[in-house]
Amino acid sequence: MRRHNDSSVAEFILLGFSHLPELQAHMFGAFLVIYLMTLTGNATIVTVIILDQSLHIPMYLFLQNLSVVEASFSTAIMPEMLVILTTEKATISFGGCFAQMYFILLFGGTECFLLGAMAYDRFAAICHPLSYPVIMNKRFFVKLVMCSWVLGIMVATVQTTWVFSFPFCGPSKINHISCETPAVLELACADTFLFEVYAFTGTILIVMVPFLLILLSYTRILFAILKMPSSTGRQKAFSTCASHLTSVTLFYGTACMTYLQPKSRYSPDTKKLMSLAYSLLTPLLNPLIYSLRNKEMKKAMVKLWERKMALHII
């Protein structure tokens, strides 16, 4: 990515939590452990679903894609974050900042659309169980997944290219943990009003529309569950939906607070904590939520573990 002709900034300084030097060593240890657990948890889900043929159905294949997105989203932020915590003056090149913003938007946007597709899958499975195999056939599933990734790429390409077309004349200090759009935009020495209107409108379409579709899907699902004659059936339906709803609440809650107000009233520290919530906690909790609350996932994990132990014994 070439810099704008008027830009005099060759690199940015990520401040992170540099104002809390006494806590940085503890933060580094905690964030490193969380990041490794995130990678391990999501990699486990992807591997289990690949190896267990009984999980090759839309519900778990969506989960597999979500795990890839979660691990990638965390990787776009956390390695640089760990560097910031171990360096007195953490710099990131103009191109590096562009790349980080691009991947944050790519994986964040893709996750929005995937969560919406997963809600539709649960709606079809619970509200139309007899016609579910026809509705969610392989071809339609592939289309939903491909659309989620393509839309994520489009969002990232348009928004990142536009942000970095602005001139950056200094200062070059980004008071945030990563090159997220609102934090970088504050340093642009040009009128960004038109972009902010686009960003606000785009965020409503990208974040709020899938979120409203999810709410609509789950409203229909709730009524369908309450009409079920069997308490066992109701419990199973609630269980499969609870995991997805927890993920939606975690991700959408913090993302909306950050991106719906590019120049918000929140303090820099509050913005950093909100960013940590969806870049650190959500990718960590998703594997735990989906694996611990799902009987099929737990059975598949136990089965693979027993197979592995049997091979070792032999």
C-alpha cells in the first residue's frame, strides 16, 4: 500500500497501556496465556470437526468457519499487542498498520455475517425440521459461507483503503492497542466527515442488520420451542441456541459500542477495554461455550482422545 503524497508519517506509535508500566509485565503474561488458549481451543474445534464425519453437518461446519475466524481475528491483534507490552516505544510501519486494520475488518465483518448465517441455520432446523435438509442443503450452505467471507473482504478493502487515503501529518501516536479505524482516523489531518457518515451507515448495515435478523430468528425460535410438547425437546433446543446467543451478545455488544461511535465520548482506556473484550475474550470463550455446552462436540472429543490413547498403547 503506497502512502498518500501529502502524508509525512512513515510509522505510527501504538501507545497501548504504556501509561501503566507497573502492570505491563503482568498483562503480557495474562494476554500470552489467553492467546495460546484461544489458538488451542479454536484449533481443537476445527480439528475435531474435520476428523469426525458425524459432525459434517451445517451447524458444525459453520462453527468450524467461526473458529477459523476467531483464531485469525485474535492473531491480527494479539502478537502486536504482546510486542507493545515488552517495548518502551512500540512502532508499527504505515504498511503494517494498513495490514492490521485490513485483517481486523476482514475477520470482524466475516464474523458478523457468519453469526447471522448460523442464526438462520438454527431457525431452519428448529422451526422447519422436516424440510431442514432441503432448506440447508450443501449448495446453500456453501453460498452462505462464501458470501460471509466475500462481504468481509469487500468491507475491509473499501474501508481500509479509504482511511489510508487521508494524509497523516502528525502526531503519529495511536492511543489504542491496535490500528483500529476510529483510533487511526483521529490522526488524519483532513476532513473525515464524509468517511464518518459512510462508516456509521456501513456499520449499521454490516453489524445491525445481521443482529436484527438474529433477533428475529430467535424470536421465531423461542415461540417454536415453547410450542414443543416434549420437555426434553425444549431443553435440547434451548441448549443448542444458548451457545450461539452468548457469542452474539459478547461480540455485537462491544463491537457496536466501538464502531457506531467513531468519535465517541468514551475515554481512551474504556475504548481499549472494549477492544480487548471482542479481540481477546470472545475468541477465547467461543470454543469453551460451544464445546462445553454441546453434547455432540464433547462426545467427538472423547472419541478422538480414546482413539489417540489406543494408538499410543499399541
